[in-house]
Amino acid sequence: MSMGLERRPLTASDARDWAALLNAIEAADGSDEFTSEQDQAEALSNPNRDYPRGSIAIYDGPAMIGYGALAFRTVPEPDQNVYHAGGVHPDYRARGLGAELLDWAERTAVPLNHERFPGRPMALSSGCLNANAAAVALHEQRGYQPVRWFHDMVRDLSQPIPEPVTDDQITITGYQPDMAEHARLIRNESFRDHWGSAETSPQSWAHFLATSAFRPGFSFLAYQQDEPLGMLMASEHEARQERTGRRDLYIDLVGTRAAARKRGIATALLATAMSAARAAGFDQASLGVDADSLTGAVGLYERSGFTVARTWTAYRKQLT
């Protein structure tokens, strides 16, 4: 353990320091996911996180130089994953802090998950960019198995965007607050067969919709008469534009209910959102996708003009 460093849980007062650490990590690793103090303050208010017991911040004097945070399921799931996110400032790497954070996560996750779901098996999941050779080696040396791959995909909005086309029974409409529950139900049904996905609770959904990054004006739902069939929810992270000079519409979620698939709904939602974004001055759209999606999402996005910018590996280690 590195001496002279303070270790304690993340608190609401750490938002600025946490954002500074994350941005230093992103600048070194090239993930293009910059954040702001406001973003991290909102993350610290997430109702599904137990930051007093399920997080750690490592400080060297006034600077946060490492962190770890656990995310637990809200309902029992067969694989019972607990997710760990963590990182070390580039100036403090190769000192054993990454291994310390994994030790902390494994030691902390088991009793907290048992408290929520007594007697159920539990695996700890983590992840890193494929290009981060040191992080890949650390996970593999400590017994984590690669189980899934995810792409970050980007679409240049200066390129032609096709007109949204669906059958004549489908209507696409801009998101309004009274559609929140429709969007949540579509999200839960459409992601039910996705790897690692769990139900989104009303509390979690309300938290997402209340974030400063959420952009209702670039989010859309698809209906057949009064029946909601598909949705696209989008955000804009202003810290990314400040760092990169590119205004990016981040597509958080695209989903179609199972019975309504193969009708062009997701493609039409994407075209609608991208056209609206281009008209508003956005430079690009981006999203994340499971490389092995059972619904063929990668092909859908490629046909809509998205290309792979980088790939992440999801690792898992069975703990109980």
C-alpha cells in the first residue's frame, strides 16, 4: 500500500476533484469521455449507489489520485453482477494502486451484495479499453476473465442522413415529460435480452431524466396509435465539447419492444435524432453498443453511418 495517501469514501464535496481525476485519466487513455463537476455531483446523488460504503477515494494532499465505486443490482438477477469502476491518475500508475483498488472492490462487494441478496452467487465485473495494455494485464493477472466486448461508435453529422422511414402505422414524436413511464417500460422490455442488463427502477429512471446532460429535445418515442413501441434517449456532455471542440449528441438508449422489431423503428428514431441534432449545430453523434448484441445492433448502427472508434473489454471474476 502506498504510504502518505488518504483513503476514504467518496462524498458530495468530492465532485470537482473526481471530475479532475476522471478527465486526467481520459486524456491519458483516449476514451474521449470527459466529464464535469456537475456530472459527478449528479452521479453522487444516484439512488442506486451506496457511496458511503461502496466507494473509495485516494488522495495525495488536496488531489484525488485514485477512486473505486461499486454499482449493485436493484433486483436479483441470475448472474448477480456487481460492477466496479475505478482508475488511477496517470502520474501515479505503476505503484500498485490499481491492484489495491481491485482488492478493495473484491473485499467490499461480497458483504454488501450478501446484505441485499443473501445466499445468491456473485461475480464482480470490471472493464477497460482494449488499448490500455496495463489495465488489460492487471485484470488478467488477477483472475478476471474477458466475457464481452463493447464498441464506442461515432457518426459524422455532416454526412448525408437518410429520411426516417417506417410503415404508415408508426408515428415518431418528440419526448415529453408525460411519456417518461412509456420510455422506461420500452427500455426494460427492449433490453431484457441484452447481456448484463437489469430492470431500471422508477427511481433510477427519474434520476437519469433529471440529469443536466439529458436532452429531451433530441429524444423521441415511436407509437402505433396509443401504444408505445420504441424510444431513443439522448444526452449532451458539454465537458466533452469543451475538451474536444466537437459538439456531440450522445445516444444513451435506443430500444424497440420485441413484438415491434424488424419494422425500421430504431433506424427511423436514429435518423430523426441525427437530423434534429445536425439542424441544431451538433458535429457528431455517438453511442456505445455490445459487440455481440443478439438484436444485431452493431449492424443497425453501421447501416446508419456509425463507425467503431474504440473497443472495451468487460471482465468478470466469480467471488461467491
